[in-house]
Amino acid sequence: MDKLKPSERNNRPNIPALDMLGIDTTDLALLGRLQSQGRFKRNSLADEVGLSIPAVSERMRKLEERGILIGFHAKLDPKLLGLDVAVFITVTVESSSKYPEFLKAANDHPEILEVHAITGDGSHLVKARTWNTSTLERLLSQIQRWPGVKQTRTNVVLNTYKETIALPIEELVSG
């Protein structure tokens, strides 16, 4: 990871310093590698950051305990599994008192991948993947019947050029 020059750091005043987050550059290097390649072997990871395998394991354990490192996941290709339709659904839930029921229903639905509370039009933005337009119609019908759902607006994804869960942690490195 490239370090930012002090002058560049001053132009980015809203990015927290590593010490404010309770991590150091070694933790950051570990997180960066694991984020880009979760199946990295610990001996290779240890060599890369200049620590022993037990030291890397201990740091990873501590990062997991603190909730910074929250898991290791395989990334599957949805299209190769037949999930050809990706959508973003803006949902308007009529009242904040209905949010818990809406969130539970969304959380329990396997085709719904993400749910975000938003500002602007609607109260929530939902990302979903489904198999075809028939299953999309079924999904929308289900969502529209959930308690408190007043309206939905659906945008179908034609093509995806970037999709990642990698966070921009390289920005945390100070000069």
C-alpha cells in the first residue's frame, strides 16, 4: 500500500488515522490481503507482512474479536448459477414503526442481498438477485405485501461493471 504524503493527508481530513481505529500498518496490510484474497495461506501472509505465522494468527484473532474482520466468504458468480436478474428496488415503508417488520422480512428473504435505509425517494434501497422476470415478479409481489410497504420502484441492472465488498482501507495509510 502506498503511503500518502503529509500534503495529501491534509487534503483528506475526514479519513481517520490508524491509531484512532486501534490498528497499525501491519493490521492494515493483513486486512488488505485478506480482503483481496481470503484464501491466502498464513505462511505466505506472514512472509508478506514480516511476522511469524502465530503472530499473524493472533492478529487475525484480535481483528475478529473486535469485529473488524467479520468473516471469510467465497464469491460466487451469480450468472453461472442462473441468477441472471439483478435489481435495485426503492421501497417506501409508510411509517418508521413498520421498519422492524420490513427489515425482518427482507432479512429472511434469500434473494435479497442488501438492505439500506436511505434519504430521498423511498425509505430503503434493496439489492436483489433472482433467476428471471417471472421470479422477479414474484419477489416484487411478496415485497409489496409486507406490512407497511406503501410503494416500490424497481431498476433492473443491465450490466455490472464493478461489484465489490472490498473497502478502501489503503486510504487509511498516513504519510
